[in-house]
Amino acid sequence: MPDGPESNADHPTLALDELIHQRTRLGILTVLAEAGRSDFAYLRDTLRLTDGNLSRHLQTLADAQLLTVDKVFEKRRPRTWVEITETGRAALDTQIEVLRDLLARVERGRDHSKEQQ
Amino acid sequence: MPDGPESNADHPTLALDELIHQRTRLGILTVLAEAGRSDFAYLRDTLRLTDGNLSRHLQTLADAQLLTVDKVFEKRRPRTWVEITETGRAALDTQIEVLRDLLARVERGRDHSKEQQ
């Protein structure tokens, strides 16, 4: 049986929030964390999504209060702004810490298996 | 519009392999990468899965040739051994590199938005 120093600690993947872990939603939140807010078209193009796909994921994230979606008119043209909330930033920060734990564990695992060879 | 130094580079989440990114499958592969091989019960308990759920994910990963599943008899009792393949290790390594890029980008994004405040 595997028996490293961390056998008794919960595996880091158990702490990953699946709502945020999903690839596209992780992309949306990281773009927004960097930019603060972004318009719909920028998110769609950066993450290479269809309008429908982006809309669906934004709805899921808005339902969880991780971001807000505002449809406005600018110079008589409709524009959709998406902004990360404080809750969204906190959730992403937590997720990033868990991923960092996971990467550190994989690194230590590599060293450990090298020692055993 | 957000306009960092990396605006023209593909967003790291685009390079994430969804097959491996899925939380439970990422857990299975990281446990196996650390241990080399593991039995079914250890994986199930470490990742807090049901037998059915673990079986389903193992099948998905085996279909992609990222691991092998061997059902054997040891001391007349059935035991299922799961082993990561070279393809599996390579795929996990690639994924880990992408996650590392993503974390680095989030970090730089934080510094960038601090500078703008």
C-alpha cells in the first residue's frame, strides 16, 4: 500500500469545489480575477466559447453569486458586462490554494518515488 | 478591456484536458502517480468514492489508456490492482504544467491589479 507521510491527510482533490473546478468556469473566474470585469465578447473570444455555452456557465456562476452580469446600453448599443464578486474572488483564492497543495503533493510524490528507485 | 502582457497568448484553461481535469479522475491519477499502483479499496477510501463511482472513472481512464486495471486472486481472495501507464504519467505531467501556468498567471494578475490600485 502507498504509505507516504500524508496518508492520513485528506487528499487535496477532495477539497476542490466542482462548481469552480470545471474547466470553462475556472477560465471565466481567472479572466475576471485578472481584469476585475470584462464584457461578454471578450470572455467568449478569450475562452473560445459559443454565446450559448458562455451564457450557461455565467448563469451557473451568477446563481452561486460568484459574479454579476449587467446588460447595459452604451452609445445605443447593448453591451453585457460581467464582474467578479468578493465571494467569487474568495472562492477562486481558496481553489487556487487547493491546486497549489495538489501540485506540491505531486512534486513530493515524484521525489519520493525517485528515492525508492 | 483587459490588456495585460499575455492578451495574445491562449488562456491556460484552454490547454486543460477535461478528461483528466475532472476532480475525481485528477485524484485517481495523482494518487497513482505517487504510489505507482494501488488497489481498488485504497483508491475508493482515499478519494471517498462509492465502488460504482470509482469503477466508472477507472473505466474512462482505462479506455484512454492512462491506467490499467487487473483483477487477480491473492490468497484465494479477489483483489483489483490499478496501475498508471506511461501515457498516464505523461498526461498528468502535462496537466500539472498547465495548472502551474494558470497559477502563475493568477499570481501575476493579482500583482497587476494591486499596481493599478
